[in-house]
Amino acid sequence: MAKLFGFKIEDTEKQSASIVSPVPKNNEDGVDNYIASGFYGQYVDIEGAYRNEHELIKRYREMALHPEVDKAIEDVVNEAIVTDLYDSPVEVELSNLNASEGIKKKIREEFRYLKETMDFDKKSHEIFRNWYIDGRLYYLKVIDLKNPQEGIKDLRYIDPMKLKYIRQEKKENTDVNSRLRPEKQSVPNPQFDEYYLYTSKPNFPTGMITQAGKNAVKISKDSITYCTSGLVDRNKKTVLSYLQKAIKALNQLRMIEDSLVIYRLSRAPERRIFYIDVGNLPKIKAEQYLKEVMNRYRNKLVYNAQTGEIRDDRKFMSMMEDFWLPRREGGRGTEITTLPGGQNLGELADIEYFQKKLYRALGVPESRIGADSGFNLGRSSEILRDELGFAKFVGRLRKRFAAMFNDMLKTQLILKNIVTPEDWSQMEDHIQYDFLYDNQFAELKESEMLQNRLANLATIEPYIGKFYSTEYVRKRVLQQTDQEIEEIDMQIEDEIEKGILPNPAEVDPITGEPLPQGQDLGEVFTDEDPDASAAKGNRRRISKRGTKQGRFFKMPLFNDWFGGGNFTFPCWAGVEQEFLVILFH
């Protein structure tokens, strides 16, 4: 295989020769698989996928020029990319990454460097828009081949019309496992070489892709950042854009709009009907006479659907010209009457229907069509379901688009020896990207749900320890997961140690005020059955619910208040001091 332009990151952990699979790796990236043939430097494309793919990209870009589609695209891009005067549109989030603070600091610094290199803060809107329309995004990672440890020097955008991702199947080798098969047949285990084919011209020839051409350059896989929309035509293995679903709806809207304009222009005026008296003239003479009269008032107007203009064209029949009808002798003679215009010229129901259909195909709420509709951030019951679905759709777009940052960050960290390829494979899933958020509908819904949960907690609180356990309340009422419960408990204990929250042993359980210095609630002891002492007589017991460790404090402080006795209460660190006095008869 010829030497590729660019660089390649070698993986030290190569696949074992004993791992055999007859099914190739499922890469839903719209990449064509080619088999090396006998043609020198050429690969046969029988189905013409290159032509179809380029035609799709051209169609997507033409669709983006339509006013309604452009407005819908702007709604999506404005929700996904939020620009702020002080904050960057996206930052790397490393809270889930299990790494040292030094590594996290370097990752943040390299991520900021990559954003500055591609000028993302200023061009984020255009970058996301191009990715959304074309359905794919390419960036060339330029490095110093003599000093690769310096990392990426530049990031250059590549037009998808000029680059193609190729996956070439290698020639089959002798399979060791074939000796274990009685029929002496080898198990198919396809292996592939992946690279990019770049040409300065935006069009590839149909049916044949020439490697050795003057304008074609083979680029290694690791030198290109490739991010797709995630939508793939499984029949043709072509990457699709999010505009694919709106092609039919847009064509229907265009035809309805053009036909409406033609109907308005043709039926709006009142056309004249000329009845010309030809007397007893023969047929040929009558036609000549009628044409002479028509030429005196000739008016040919043609509507051009491409530009929306009306031009004077005398070669074609116009729908706006008058009608000329001959009348024989014995009639009423020459007469001119009018043909009334259309009566339903003001109806736009068809246009509005196809506009809503177009917005539904683009995933944008129909309520955003009207320019006069105001913005109202009310309660969650007043929020349309379409807006919540649109917020989730934008969230999926952001997560897919962030794959571009992952690939760039991987190359930068490995080239600078900050991490190894093996380390990156473990860190990749824990690196997230935090986009600035402007759609408050999902946040408003979450806030109202939390408010309802806290209201239910206040209602059920008196019954905790009697009919409901603390664990039940935290899981069912507050909807906290086991991981959240563990994290919250650890945070509370950490804040108590740091002095942010008061220690429950140093707080008066009745007043909630800190105890005087040198006075506490007594020693700690474990009571296996704290209710056993209550059965010996009239005894008052002060308790606090929610003990995690089953620890109880002896309360000699209250002996003078209630006439002696052994009073206990369980201690739960970090919870608001709230006590109940229960009287046992």
C-alpha cells in the first residue's frame, strides 16, 4: 500500500490472531467498503455512491436557502449553540473522570487551545450549521512531522464535497483456524485499511475513483477529524442529514406556493371575451379576419416560476390574455363581455398546512412558525409537549456534535504524551462537554417536579418512623437513586468535618441552637431495642429519625426535665435537628 499523507497513532494492543469474526465491524458512518483489485491505484465503484452522496449534499445546501427551512435551521442552531459575552459556548466537564487534578488541568488547557486554534468561540454558529446541513464535518489536523510531540498546530476545515472516507478490505491470508474445520474451509475474517481520499475538485468521477490522479491525495485516518450526523441510509450506506426527512415536504410547499401565485395572477384580473362578427365569410377568410383583430390587442404575459417575474413572451400561450370567439351572421353581432376573477383568492389553508408539515419534518415545534407569537415562560402545565421534545432533540445533537472534540482532544493528548492510547480508551467515556443552555423549558419542568417532591416530603414527614422508613422516602418520594444517596451522605459527612454543617452532637435537639462550650449530649451507646425501656411505665422518649449507623445518644440532660429515666434518641449526621416527644401510657 502506498504511503499516506499525515500521521498515524499506533495502538500497542493489537487484536489477537486467534480472535476471528466472519462479520466485519459495524461502523455506522456511511463508509464504503472496497476490495483491492488488479487495477493499479484504482477502485471500482459500481453503484455510483459518490455521485449520489454529492447530489445529496448539493440538495441539502439548496434546501437551506429556502426561507422556511433557513428559519427552522436557525432555531435549531440557536438552541444548540448559545453565545455569551463572558462564557464560551462549550467547556469540557471532568467531574466524572477518575484522574489527578494535574491531568484534569492539562486536559482543560489543551481543550481551550483547540478551541482557539479552530476559532470556535467566534465561528461556533457557522460550524454547527454546516455540520447540521451537510450531515458531516471534516477537519484536517496539521502537525509538525519533525516534532509531533508539540501537538496540533492548526485545524483546517475541509469541504465534504472534496473528501471521501475509504475502507479498503485487505487481501485474505491463510487462516490458522481453517485446520480445525473438517471441510477445510477458511473462516472469513475481513481486515480493512482506512484512509481518506482528498481532491481539490469538488466532484468525483462516477464509477471509477482514481488514486494516482494529479489532484487526489490519500490521507491517513488519524489526520482527519470526522463527525457525522449519525443518520445512515442502510440500503445505500450513505450518511444522511437531518434535512433528509424534509425533502418531500419542502417540494410540496414549493409547488403549492408556485401554483398559488399562478392562480392569483391568472384569476385575479377580469379577462375580456371578444365575440367577433365574421358574417358569411368562408372559414379561411373568417380566421384571417379574426387574427387581424387579435393582433391589434395582442398581449402575451408569461409567469416565470424560477424568478417570480412576469415577462412579455409572444411565443407561448398566456393564461392572462383575452378570449376571441368568432360569431356568424344572424347572431347579436360583435360583443365584448368580461370573465369574472376567482372568488377564493384569500385562502391560505393549504400553505399553512404544508408549512406545519415542513416544520414537523425538521423537528421544530409548529408554534414557532408564527412571527407574532410572544415568548411566555410560565408553569410546566403551560409548556407545549413539542418544546420539551425539541429540547431533548437539541440535547442529542449536542452529544453527537461533541464527538468532534473527543477526536481532536485524543490526538492532542496522545501527541503531547499527556496520556497513552490505552489510558484514553478508559477516559473517553468519562469526558463530557458542557454547552451553554438557553432553553429553560426542561429546567422549569425539573424545578416544578422538585418543588412537588419537597411538598410531598413535608406532608409525609410526621409519618417517618411510624409508617414509612427513611430509605423508602428517599427512594420513592424524593426519587433518589442508590448512587445519589451515597453521594449525598458522603457530601454531608464531608461538610460536617469541614465545619460547614454543625455536628448533631453539639446542637440542642429542642431549640436547635449550639450547646454551650464544654457541654454535650452524653456518651454514645448502642441500644438494640430502644423501645424496651418505654414498656416499664409512663416514660417519655425523645427520638430523631433516620439513623444510618444505628447509633443512639444517652440523654442525661433531660433527666431533670422529665423526672429521671433513660432517654435516648438516634443521631443522623447532617439532617436538620427535629425531634418529637412521644408519650407512652
